[in-house]
Amino acid sequence: MKINIKNNTIELKGKVINNLDKFVLGLVEILNRHVKYVIVSGYVVIFFGRARATEDIDVLIEKKNMRKFFEEVCRKGYWLVNTNNIDDALDILNKGNAEKIR
């Protein structure tokens, strides 16, 4: 696999897109419509070709437009670890406490 980085874009030549990548690409389409974000943690390692025991996607997002993002994610059948209730999610963000609801 060959990696090219240019103008804030990472291009991987020879990478085979797997189901996890397809999942993330679908999520990114929604993210791009609503919020600024960054994908962090394990998936970044997986994306660049390393194997990991878990395949969860950790995303840091801004609070702005969170309600619209959350509504679309839930409508499209994604599952969120902390909560599937928008008011609880906003409360978690406002208090800065991701451990509140499990």
C-alpha cells in the first residue's frame, strides 16, 4: 500500500476497502453534513493496515449542530455507545461527562 498526503488529504493506493471502511465512509458522509470532527484511536491504526482486536470507531465532534447530526445517525440505524437519547447525549456533552450513561 502506498500513502500520499497532499492538501489535507490522505490517499492510499492499493488499499482494499473492507466492511469497516465502508461503515466509516457512511458515517463520515453524515458527519460532513453536520459537524466538525476527527476520527481518533483504534480505527486510525486499522485504516493504515494494522490489525486490532476491536473495531470500534471513536469520533470527537463539536457540539454545534449536534441535534441534527444525532437525529440523522439514529434515523439511519447507527448505534451510539453512550445513549440513543438526544437530550441525554447533549447533557453528556454539556457536562463533559461521557461516563454518565452506559
